[in-house]
Amino acid sequence: MKELINGYMYDTDKSKLIAKVYGPYIFEDERQWNEALYQTQDGKFFLKGDGGPRSKYYDNPALIPYDFGDAEFWYREQLDNVYTAYDITKAKDPDPNYNTFCRLFKDKEEAE
């Protein structure tokens, strides 16, 4: 999926998928939705949302540009959700995971 927003082309095929999360419903539920955080080759973030016919993304798949703070907040919220499921510090490859969070956000905050 690609979309031109404010003169910038956001393209899921040419960007790196950082993390993807699914709503709390089973896949057959019409309310089911998912969101995926992407980073473009030049470092811009955006969120892609999709969903079933009764979801918040019905008939309107969204590509939403995120600045650094928005992307960090979204990822931190997903990381908190993962922590409630299991200890990600001991997991081999959780998604989203703490190492990715540090590389993208925490390490950059500390450098500033």
C-alpha cells in the first residue's frame, strides 16, 4: 500500500516493518483490526491500519504519518501490552521487543 501525504510518498513495500499488533477480537470477528508501525528508508515513521467491516478501519485503511514522539508512544504502548502477556526480556524474538524499542527510541533519547 502506498499513499502520497503532504508531498511525501509512504510505501509499505519499500519501508521496514517495525511491529504489528492485532485487536482483541478473534480473526473471524468483524470488529478485528490490526496496526503496523513502519519506518521509511530515510527514517520517517508511519502507521498502517486495516480491519474488518465493524472495525475502526472499515472501508478506510489508514496510512498515518508519525513523528518520532508519536512512533515512540505507539511502540511503548505495544511493549506494555506485550509485558502483560509474558516477560519479553527473556523471550527469544518477541514482537514488538525491548531491543528494537531501545535501538529506535531509547538510545536516541539518551544521545540527545
